[in-house]
Amino acid sequence: MMVVDTRERTTPFYNSFVSKFKADATYETMPFDYFFPLDGKALAVERKEINDFANSLYSGRIYEQVKTSLNVETDVPLRYMVLVHGSLYEHTRIRKGNPYAFLSALTGLMAGFGISVMLLPNTTYAHMFLHSAYKRTTGYVPKVTVRSGRKGDSTREK
């Protein structure tokens, strides 16, 4: 079961995610967008579109948001990450920005707070990532297909 922040519930991103993947969720007010309890641990995900993330990064708002999120008390160890979707190329081309400056600020955020930031090219990949995390909360364990021999030979699942 995933927990979704009440503000995220009304976004087009979340509505398309739910209609596409039929995910069940409960809703609470939280300092991050998604919360996934996973085997005695928890994953907290803050989702940002790349332009919103860049504005938060350059203005310093993201630092306060991360501090607040990392101070949330939970019964299990919490892993916090920021999921950013959108094209870095398009973002820097439109803003006439320097991708090196963006990536440098991003590295500072990650190193300074010890968090993960995942850059995904578009909304589809962000949906797939959240769906993968959601499936893990339901006890789903992916099967890995191992190919042995030459291409075209039979496969077996582990």
C-alpha cells in the first residue's frame, strides 16, 4: 500500500498514474509526495518536474524541503529521494542555462544531505518507477529470466 500526500492527489501526473496502473493508496498530509513501506524500511519520494526542481534548486527552497522531510519520524528507517522527470537538454536549452551548473547544484544537494536524486527523461519513466515501488509494497518480487546458450535457445526463470 502506498501513501500519497493530499496535495499530490489532485495533480494530472498522479491521476494519469492511477488510471494507468490501478494503484491503491491512502492519503495523508506529508512533507513528501509518496511513501512506500518496504520490508521493515520505507521509501519517501518527492516528485518534481524538471523546471520546478530547477527553480527550487536555484532558489534554495529544495534544501528546506529536504531538511523537513528528513526530520519526519517513522517507525522504520526512511530512505528519501527526489524523482525528477523531464528533459535536462530541453530545460537548459529553453532557459539558456548551463547543464554543468545544474548538475553541480544537484551534486551538492545529494552530497550535502546524503539523498538520492533520480533524473528520468519523461513522465512515462516516472510512472514506471513509482509503479515498481508500489508493486514491491504488495509483496511482488520480479522474476529474472536467464538466457543460457545461444540466442534462440530456451530460457528458464529463477
